[in-house]
Amino acid sequence: MGLEKLLYLQGVGAEFIDCFGNNVQISPEDRNGILKSMCLGYLGLQRQSDADVLSGSYIEQRIYELDVKPWLNPLRQFQWSYVDTPSVEVYLPETFDGNLRFELVTELNDTYRFQIHSNQLTVAGDYRVGDSNYFKYQYSLSQLSNIPVGLGYHQISLAVESDNFVHTYTGQYMLAPRSAYCGSIDSDSSSSDIIGTKNIRTKSINNNDFSSNDFRSNNFCNNSDTHKPWGISTQLYSIKSDTQWGIGDFNDLLKLISYSAEQGADFILLNPLHALDLPNNLSPYSPDDRRWLNPLYIHIESVDEYACIANQIESQEFQDKRAYLINGSLLNYAAVYDLKYTIYRLLFNAFISKNRLVRTKRYDQFNQFKQQQGEALAQYVTHHTELIKTCSNNSDTGSDADFICYLQFIASEQLAICQLKSKSVGMLIGLVRDMAVGASPNGAEVQQNSGYFCQQASIGAPPDPFAPQGQNWGLTPLDPINLQQNNFKHFISLIRSNMQSCGGLRIDHVMGLLRLWWWPTDTDNGKGAYVYYPLDTLLAILCLESQRAQCLLIGEDLGIVPPEIVQNLSKAKIFSNELFYFTKNHHGFSAPEFYKTHSLMMLANHDVPTLSAWWSNDDIKLRHELELIDYEQFQTSLQQRESEKQQLVNLLKEQQLLMPQTVVETLSLNQLLPAWFSLTASGESMLYSVQIDDLIDETKPINIPGTWKEYSNWQRRLSVSLEQIMASDEVKQKLKIINQVRHGKVPEYSQQIQKMTDCIK
């Protein structure tokens, strides 16, 4: 009983519903293995052999710490309630009869005091400790009209008078909204009671002088257009252009913003921009630290100090290396890193020489940036100083620390300009960033915050028919117990940093707010289990940060989605994430009127075939060439694809987007795309996106899930340059179709569709 109770208290799941609706029991050995992995971290041990981790005495002690001890403290270290029904909770013996004095200090340093008697409290729960009963009490602050406390993280203290003694307890008190920010996309959403604003410092890039009068409010309600917003998704690093250094950068993003806005787009959906753990992980979903940006996205010529080093950089040596990297079909991370960091060091040295001695305004801004970013930046710098030092001839450790800060200063500055640009050209949302579900075990985020993470486990997915061995993503999970015991500080910092300089945030594998599948790093500890998280609290934090940043939220809920996630995301007005290939019913692909309303419909994304590859079966052929499937599986996949293609064509005919006589065998991609775009863009989904890859008919994938050495994941670059894309009449015609449909002008299989098809040809 003791072991089972501890498993429950630690959040280790006992069962789950798989993708076929079957109830799967997790074996006791696997559950115990995850519990051992957790406890090893608490005890500071690396291996099970270091101690009898689950001894009877340890289990008893741990149950006391997690289950009993909290009832003995009158005021929890962290508590929260909704701002429209504020209340406080206290824990007291059943026999207590006395006064309680509270003090609330808001984020704005306003102080409110009130006193109540224990007989004014409402019982909300009870627990027996030995021979004594303890009650959880609640008191509604709505009864106190003189305490107008709004949204935010406030400090609360409680003085308890008992037996002529006064005992004082302190904690944090969060007041949260019931839903995330949606602007005018959802008429029921409200942004009232917001404490604090998102500060974005303006700086010119490419000599563009932005005036504050150019920028529209981030509240969609200020735009009278009632069309359904749509956007273009892109892996920023994959973009090719004439002005970059072998990797897509923030200047390319600026150009894409202007171009997309001209075509009517409302947002640009980006891959995670996190700092990477190079050269160990190239995937943007396996980051070094999710709170910081990848410096490789910096556009060199836009940095203020570039004028000081222009003669060096424009030399034949640098330009030859640049030309070689620009023309590559694959992103050469090692070469790009070496070249750009060599230039970054020159820029930083020029920055120091020009600004430090005379203490210019720019140097003051740099110091202000470091001060504002506080502990999170200090952690990142601490982790990377030694690495940078080994790559540098500069032996001044302080300068190396400032060099790392300088790169984040520049990257943050340029990203902010991109979001400001998106608003100045009329986009309703602007940038939509993406946040990975976890971080690399060797990266700064995990290593500098080890108390928050379980380093004896990694995140993944359980075995299923599509991945019989399960999936292990090699990312270190946050420990739910440590997260709570530290007032969710790291989670708050993580969310807040990812909502900077954007109008929306996509949360990868949003089911992780409820549960994550953990694999023990020690294979002797079994095959993994689900670990549960405090969903209600994490959602409340998300909604609070969303309202403050005026940033809408999109939860990537593809895969096995528990009903609790569906219900709670809906209540919190967090957008669901639909993917066309998976939007099916028993007849085939779903008709557009059945798309989820409060969702982002993605025609395709980085984990599935491009439209061109899907239609030509190139993705299946590639998997066979890479020996990921055998010949029998290859033939079965081809047959299934032909059936799916027929289902798609049938649906397009039903929707009057293709002629009745159309047959799959003679239908070309150029004939299909106008109808395909029209179909998906016309759906009920409030948000819609198309990949830039599908606008230019890419066939090779960005990523093949489940592969590592077999394919160059996260390195494939676009086959044509950004300049060519923007000059293409075919691309403009495709975007015109989407824009018209999102404005309610759905074409039928008439002369209009034929005209569009002819233009794309």
C-alpha cells in the first residue's frame, strides 16, 4: 500500500488509453522503474546500485513529505485562484479557534491587510494526521470590497494567533484569468485586468526607420476585417537568399513578412528559434535552452558595429566562404557556425572598443538588457563561457561572458524588429513562435536548473503499431514535484521568454501539460510510464502570461490526446492544432465544415510529407530506399496511398472543387493544388497555415520521424531562393487562392478554378 500510494503522489500513471481505444495497463516493474529514476534524482544518486532507493523507510519518509507535511503548514508556498472568484486557502487543525491576519503585497507593491476569524472559513477538505483532524479552509476575497487585487503573482503572508503566540507564514499567491488571449478572433475573450505590458525595444534593421506611429495595436479588435486569419509556416534556417551567410536569418524573415503581408497573410508560423546544443543536436526541437535564441539567425550586416568591420568581411576570403555556404542544398551547421562566430567576435570587439570606455547609450542598453534578463541569462552564460573560451583567443573570461550576452542582445533586438515590422505592414497576429516540449540533457537549461529536471529519465511516447519500440526523444523532463515545490518559477520563465516578440505561441506536444511518457535512462529500470503534471495550475499560468503578453496560444495536440486535454484546452481558449492528413473519419478525409472551429489547420508540417511528395508517393519511395520499410510494407503503403488519393479527389468533387469527370490517374499536382488549397482554407478552423515548402512544390522532407543516421533531418534547405519565391507568379496565385477563400470567396469547379489552374501551370 505504501509503494502504491507513493506512485500516486509522484504522479506515476497506472494505465492509459492507446490510439485504438484500448485500455493499456502499465506493468508494476515499469512504474517502479520510473519511481526509482525520480528518487535517484532526489537523493543525488546516478545509479540504482548506489542505494536501496525504494526501501520501506524511504517510502514512508517520502509519503510524509508529500502527503502529510503540507497539511501541517497553514499557508501553502504557492496557491492560486481565478481573478473573477478570488479566494485564499489555509490548513488548520479542526480544533483551531482564533483570528487570522492576512497581508497581500501585489506586484505593484500595493499592500492590503485584513483579519478574519476561523468561524468565517468554509471547509473544502480534510485529512487525519495521527489522532488529529486537519481541515483545508477557503475564504472568498470577494467579500472584501476594499481589496481590488488584479492578475499577477503576489506575495501573501498569514499571521496565526494561537495560545498567546503569533506564528507567521509566507507564500506566493497567483490570480489568473480563465482563458488565454484571443483578441477579436474570439468575441468572448477579454484582456481586462492585465498587469504589466510587454516591452519591445525598437531598433532599425537594414536602415529601416520605424516610427512608433507605424505600429498597430496587438489587439485584433482594432481591425475591422472579419476574415479568418491565415499565414505561412517556415523553417527559418531552411530559407535561401542572396543576403545571408548559409542559413536563413532575421533579415530573410523581415523580407518574408513584407511579402506575405502583401499577399494578405496575417502571420508567419516559425520553427522553434531556441538556442541549439550544437553540434550534438541539429533539431530545433532538441534545444540547448528554450529561453534563448539561436544566434545563427542574426543578420550580420544589420548589426550597428558592422560598419566598423565591413572592409574585413567584404574581403575575398570571407565572400568565397559565404558563396559556398549560400549555394549548398543542405545546411552545413559546422561551417556556418565557424564562419558566423568568427564574424560575431569581430563585431563584439568593435562594440567594446566603440562603446565601453565612453559609456554610450547603446552600451547602457546592453547593460540594461543583461540586468532585465537576470538569472536566466546568467545561467546560460555560465554554461557556455568555457565552450566559447576554448574557441577564442581572448583569455578574458568576463569578455567571453559579455560576448555570449551580446549575441543574445543582438538576436533579441532583431527578432523584436521582425514582430514590429509585421504589425506595421498590417498583419493581425505577426510572428507565431514554437516552443519545444523539452531540452537537451547536456544543455544550459537542464544543467543549470538540475533541481527542476529528472536527469535519470527522458521524454518520448509509448509503443504503438506505428512505432513498436516506442519513441525516445532524448529530452529531459521537468519533475512535477520539484516544479511545484519551487513555485513553478522555471515554467513561468520559460513561457514568458517564448512569448517575447510574437503574437502567438505554438506549444509542441501540449499533452505534456497533463502527462508525459518517461523513459528511464537506466534500462534496468524498465520500459517507461506516464508521469502526470498539475494541469490546472500550468494552464492558469499559461493563460495569465498569454493575457499579459497579448499572445494567443496554440496547443499541438496530435497523437494520443486524453479527453482531459481536449476539455481543458477548450475552456482555456487555447487553439487546437489540426493537420490535414490526420483529419479523417470512417469515410476518409473530413469535409471542411467538420474542422475544429477553435483551431489552427495546417495543410502540412515538418513531420509529414510535403503535398508534392504525398501526391507522387515520393515519401514512401524514400522510406523504402532508406530501408525503413521492407518491400511488402512498401507495396502496402502504395496501395493505401492510392486509396487516400482517391478519397481526396472524391471529397474535392463533393465540394464542387473538381470536375465530376476528374480521375486520379490523369490529375496533375498543378491541377490539384488550387482545389486542395480551396478545400482546406474554406474550413471552419479560425486559423490556417500553408508551408512555404508546399508553395514551391518541394518533395524532400525536412524531417523523417524515427530516423537519425538514415536521413539528414533538419538540414534540408529550400530548392529556390527567397528572391525567386517572391518573384514567382505561381506562388502569388496560390496565395491569392488562399486569401480569397479565407475572405469567404470559395470558388466552384467553374471557369474560375480553371483560370487559377492555368495561372499555376
